[in-house]
Amino acid sequence: MDQPDIFFIVLDTQRADRLGAYGYRGRLNGSSISPNLDAFAEQSVLFEQAIAPAQWTIPSHASMFTGLYPTAHQVVQSDRSLGPDRPHLAEVLLETGYRTFGFCNNPLVGVLDNGFKRGFETFYNYGGAFPSVPKHSTRLPWPANQILEAYTQFLRRISYPIQNFFGQSDLAFRISLNAFLTPIWSRMANFKGQNERSVKDLVRFLEDWDKGQEEEPLFIFMNLMETHFPFWPPGEFVNQIAPYMLRDRKARDILRSWNREAYRWSAPLERPLPEFEDRVLNDMYDAEVRYQDDYLGQFFDALDRRKKAKNTLTIIVSDHGDGLGEHNRFGHAFVAYQELVRVPMMMRWPDRLSKADRLDSPVSTRRIYHTILEAAGPFPQVDLNLDPAEVNGLTLLASQRGADPERGLAFSEVYPPLNYAKAIRQRHPELLDMYRCLSMRRTVLSEKMKLIQVGDQADELFDITEDPLELNNIISDQPQEAARLNQEIIQLTHLAGAQRDNLAHGQRINLGVDEQLLNRLRGLGYLE
């Protein structure tokens, strides 16, 4: 069989439990808020318990790009970059004969100099102060479009070091959390990218590609940021989900306040949210899901029109979910509960996966790496430091065939992002200790039970079939099960540590974190 075209789509911050394909029915008259994704899922293998290897963007993307857990790749803070020893997914595909393109809306993936763009022939970045987009994306006539592009490239070269500084510097990060500045940088610097535009550009790109009769196989990576704070869904989708927003000034004030106060996007709550405030934020999240689903329909239609539609592997996944008040948490910084680590994942390949399926067994999304490389065919005869047996053994296609290489277990590691920890220490130091924000967390999920370690100690055990919201900690009731799963975490951590010791890592940049905080982190055992 010819090499398939491969599409790897990351719906950044998309919770699994907010999609109709996973059983969600919001306030849209009992109908699904994600009909296009649901229709795609009906033609796909859907993973009921896909588990992200990390709870936030940088380590989770690093895992999907390398197939490694965070402890192994060590890209666990915004000042780390991918090391040279483990090839990036796009690098291997480029060597295997693929043309590789990125369409990215998340600045942490597309702007930071962290090695995530390695291997891409062209990487369009819709986030940041000066986006880089395809030539056809501008409506200006020639030569005005050429002049604008040259000028934008000049500004981009100047701005990228500044944007990297803000992404990696603790001081700059704290400045950016100022409520007056948040609306400025979140819009002017395209914090959420230009998601609908990027999908339309991809559709146009595919049309032009197919007209050109290109023979090489195609690899497309896309990241969409629609469901991330701040919430700005268009009015028509707000009206579908929450029509009260038009007439209720209090609701609009609540949304405006949250959109301005970036600090609250990942900080623990001092107290549970009032019921109405909780409703506003959850409804606005749903409105963003509905909006994203609407323009994704254009992409799905474009895929189905292509001559190579049947020999196309499309994987749709999220890098992590999001807390919306559960467990007194917001965002995706410090905990390992299901609303953060359980993500949607769907895989469609008509030529190889002839029928739709739903798999209940937990799987790690890091295995997307192995799945795509196995699908692309034999590795080229170059030194890529890859073991074909590992790649072929960990493909998700093995689980789909009923041969689960990880025995129905999925593992996740929660390295706290230090810039947010420092911000909490500056504003609400009591919350840092109350919620153990500096403690390393690891979790393992079996088909029925889930154990969470906090600071290397078994801390919480949940029966996720009976208690999917993780409200009842039963660790004292089932000590043997807790001990069994704790041993699994120890073994998986040891495996990741062994892989880490055999890899070189990228240069570490000074974040400017003070020595007192660093000493506390070293004392907790996850900084050298």
C-alpha cells in the first residue's frame, strides 16, 4: 500500500466530556454541541479513556512529538527544549519521504524556541504578534502582498526573541498577568491564534496541493486553541448555548472579569464559585466548543473530497482538558483529575480501519507518535535512534486489534508549571500549600481504578466507573489495590527515568525563579 497522507489535529484544551461523541448533551435543546466531530467519530476508532501524559501544553506536545513520558523527555517547563537524541515526529516523516507542514495557533508550540518545529518543511504560526500564514491567506493583490510578507518577516525576526522572553521569563510572565495588560496581549499578540482562519487556510492549501498533482505523501499537524481561556465565541454561538448573555449584564460582567484576569485561569479557588458564575463560564466553554465544531466541518468536507480520502490517516486528539471549577481548580496547571488528563481521541483510516469502533481500555496519547510512524512505513536507512520493535509494538493499531501492549494501563505525570506557582506565591501564598501546588503528581489509570500519587506517596484512589467525577477517595478502603497501582507507578517512573538517562536534553534557559522557591522544589525531589 502507498504511504498514507497523515493529519494530526490537536484540539488544545478540549475536554472529552464536552463532546457528543462522549455522551455530552449541553443546553442546546438536548442536542449535541459538536455534530461535526460526532459524525467524524462515527467513522473512526474512538478511545473512551485516552489519557494525556501531562496536564498542560508543553510537556504533552513533547510527549506526542517524541513518544516519551515527561520524565524521559524533560520538556516540562517553558524554558526547556527537545534534546537532539530523540527525533521529532516530523523529522522522521521528512526522512521517510513525507512533505511536512504545520498550521499552529498555540504560541507555546509555534513561537517558543523549544524544538517543536523541527522537521517541518513549512510551519505556519497563527499565534504571536506577527503570525506567519500562507500567501493565499492575505487578500491583498500583488505586489502589495509580497511587500507585506517581507515586512512581516522582518518584524517577526525582531519580535520572536521578545516573545520567547515573555514565554520563558518568570518576571515577564508575572507582568503579563496584570488585568490591564491581559486584554492587550491576548488579542494583539494572538494568544489564541486565528483558529477559523487557519482551518480555512488548510482547506485552501489542500485544494491547491491536489491541483498540483504532488506525488509525495503529506503530513499535516494542526493545533487549534478555540476552547482555551479567554472565551470569545461569536454571538451566534453564544445565542445558541446561552441566550441569557444578551440581556443579563451581570453575566457579561462575569465573563469580562475572567477574560481580563489571566491569573485566575490556572489558580486554585479560594472558595467554590457561586452557581451563576459557574454556569456562565461553563456555558461559554460550550459555546467555544460549538464554534470550533462549526468550522471543523469545513475541514472534514475537504478531507472527504480528496482523491486520497481512503488512504488518509487522521488522528484528532487534545493535549489536555481543562478545569472549570471541579475540585476547586481552574485551568490545567497542578492536578491529575480526569477533567485534565482524560482527552478525546479519534482515529480514522478507511483503507486500514474498515469499521468504526469504541475502545474502553485506557491508552496514552504519547502512542500517537508510534502509530503515525508505523503507518508511514519502514524507517529510512539513516541513524534516527529509533527501535522499530518499540514503534510497531506501541502503535494504537495494536490496541485496536485487541493486543494492548500496556496491559490496559495509562500513565500521566503532572510537573507543576513554575511560572504559575511563582505567581500564586506572590498573590495567595496560602493556596500554594493548601492545594500542594508544588508537589509532583503522577497517576495511573486501569479500566476501573485510578490512583494519584502526590509527592511520591499514594494519595487518592478512585473507582472511575462508579465515581467518574472523582469525588470519593477510597484509598483507605482498598489498600491492596492502592498498593498494586502504586507499584505500577513506581515501575513506569523508573522506566521513564532510565530513558531520560540515555538521552541528551536541550539547553536550559534561566527563568529567573528565586532560590527560595527552587530550594523547596529540590526538597520535593523533582529538581536537581
